[in-house]
Amino acid sequence: MAGSPEIQKQIEHFLEKQGPQLSTSLINFLVSNYSIPGDTARKRLSRLKFPITKIKGLFSGNQAFYHLQHQYKKPEFYDALIAAFDSSGKQYYAIVQAIEFHYGYIKKEQIAAYSASPVDKLRGHKKIDNIINKLIELGVLYEESDYYKLNPFISIKENFNHFKAVETAKNFVLIQFNDWARNIGLISYNTGTFYSQFGKFAWSFVSPSYVTTLTRFNNSNIVQGFVIADILIGNRIDLKTIQFFIQKIDVVKTLRGLSNFLPFLIIDEIEIETLKYLKGKGIILGFVDQLFGSEYKELLKSLINTVTNAGAILKKNPQAYLNLIEKLDKLVGGKTNNLRGDLFELAVGYYHSNFCQSLDIGKLINYEGQIREIDVFATYADKLVVAECKGYKNRIGKSQLEDWISNKILIIRKWILQQNLYSNKKIVFEFWSSGGFTDDAKEFIKNIKTRKYELVFIDEKGLIEKSRDIPSKKFKDILRQYYLKEI
């Protein structure tokens, strides 16, 4: 039987050749190569020394993840770690799956809903905060603005514009689902909430319900039931994708004293095998076309495509944007006001598309590791326009403008100056606010002095003036309906 130095040497060689491994794999290696019992192999692993290191407490069966020191946070480390999560760390793998499904990004406020981890203390389960913190510590997750993304070493299809498009579509569908549920009396009116809690877990949609089969009595008091839902649209859905939802449902079913609930999974399309599996679990599948009409699914695809490829579409075929808004209005009876914020940058982009040479919507730039998003990036013959777009009713305050200048303009301008393509162009930073500006913001604007770039602030009156630059009644109608009281 080989001694500890020989075991150390062979495992170092094994890890060098095969990459990082879970302890089960190393035990099998020792048992098969040295004919020693499993318990003895485990003891040998506990005696391993530098440069072999391990990560504990994340995997089922009390397994550890072994790697060589020089492999730590390298591509081979992350490849093996994600595989280990897939096989033996489901709570961690659910986060990776969720971000992959959403094209490389997920909003911070949503991540709990797409995990299998509780938001409150629950015996036998790690809270979502602990999961997230550990993934950040390991470098699996990065925080950027209001969303999380995966380490670049983790190979997935990353597309920020597609992520934003799916987010826009999801927001739209959830609002439609809320309307549908309350209109048929399934939920109480004006009680639906988004990305909130039920049964110690987060869900995309939660609402009380007084439908007879969901309510029960405690003594003489009625106990309301609940309708809960998660949403998966805009990407391929398979058995792995939906496991977070099933795991949440299975745990919630075991909680004592919890209200009765009706679970929905809102989807646009799904594999047959996954469909059968979910039906066998008693899950109600809310296909968007069956809930809201046959044209709805195609309209969502059009919405996602338009937002994903907004820059190219607005420049080559700006009419497509106007047509999309018109179709949305006709199909959902004017409820597209819920999309006003999500689609405002398209309206600003539409304006610039009539005059500029090229256009980007939702452009991500990276200056020395600092990521910033540009809502509208328009290239003219003599200038660059970088537009920040806020299409909401609330007015923008002084602090928001200060943050924009110090946190975004500073970094974006440095990035622009590094690009030879733009070296001779004037830089114009625009702030479009359909809700206008507060008094302290207006005073701040008056006193701003800068020579390095031009600042332009566009409020409600500015929108009216801009609309007159374009001979399009449809565009004026869109601004009037969504962003202005009158034009």
C-alpha cells in the first residue's frame, strides 16, 4: 500500500491532468488504483497538503472540491466547479442556470425567485443571501449595476440586449397575468405583487385568493389561499431549467400551517418531455397564447426581437418600432402604458435614427473593468450623442443627476476617448426625462459648467419640441399616450 507522500504525488498528478475534482472522484481513484477501502481513502484525502486545496460545505454527501492552488479561479477551475454544482450542489447550480437562461444576466431583485433557496430561515436550507455571497466570493458571480452576471471564464451565450428584451417581455406578461387572474376572480383585486414572498421562498408573482377550493377555516376565521407563479419565456425550457420551480414547490408543500396555494408556471413554449413531467407534478402551465390569445405569442417574439436588435431596426426600418407599438395597443387594449419605462429608450432611439449615421440601444462599454450601460448611443458626422432615458412620471432629482455625471459620464467619456474611431467628434451627453426635473435639479442644471463635453437636458417641453422635428403623427401619438399629457 502506498504511503501518504506517494498518494499526495499521485493525486497532484491526477488533478493536474484531469482538473479539479469532487472528493467522491478522488476516493474512486484511490480505491481503484491502490485497492484500499473507501474509509481509508477518505482519511488519506484529509491528509493532503499544499499545493492541493479544497472547498467544503457546498456539496451534498459532505463532499469537498479539490484543486491545485495554481488552478484556483482559472477556466479549468470554473468548468469543474459548475459541473460539481450540477451533480452535487443544486442550490448553487440553480443560480447558474437562471443566469444562463436569461442570456448571461439576471436582475438582483429577481434572483431569489429563480433559485431553490429560501429568503427566510428554513431548517435544512441555506438562505439565498448566503448562496449569493459564496458565489461572489468564489468569483462565479459578479455584481454590475442592478443585476448579476457570471464570470467570463464560464462559457455561456451572453447577450445583454437579449436579456433586456426578455425582461421587457416578462414585465409585460406578468402584468397581463395579473389582469387575467383578477378579471376571472381567481385573485383579489389589486393584491397581486411581483417578485415577492410566499412560504419562505420568492416567486415572480404572488396574490391572495378567496376561491372556495383554496380557502379554509381556522376556528371561525377564513384563511385565504394564494396564487403563485414563476415565468420562463424567451429561451429553451428543459427539465434542468424548471428544477428550481419544482424544488420550491416540493419544499413549500411540507411547511406546516401554510395557506393552500395554486402554482402556475408561465411559459411560451416547452419540450414535450418537460411538459409531461410538469403535468405529472400537478403544475398548471400558463401558455401565453392560451391565456391571452393566439396572436400574443407572436407579438411577444416581435417585442423581444425589436428590443434585442433595436439599434439596427430603428436605423434601417424605424417604421417597425411604430408598427410594434400599434400592434401592442390593439392586442391588449391600451395596457401598454405598463411598458412606458422599458420602451422609452426606443422612442429616444427612434428620434435619433432619423438624423444619425449609426445607432446602438442598450450598449455596454467596459473601461478598465468598469462596466456602464448606454441607453442610446448615436453617431453623427460631427458628434456622438450619449443619451440617458427615464420614461417615468416621477421627476428626476438633483442627486440622480449628480450620480449620472460622476458615475456614468466620467467613465463613458474616458472610454470614448480611447476609441480612435471617435477621436475627432464632439461628445454630447443627453438626459431625457419624460417626468421632468425637480426644482433643485433645475437649479443644479443652471449652474453646471463644463468645457470637455456638452450637456443637454430634455423634459416634457423638450419632448414636445423634439416631436416637431419629425413629420410622424404616429410618433407624436406614442409620446402623447405614454409620456406626455398633451402635444
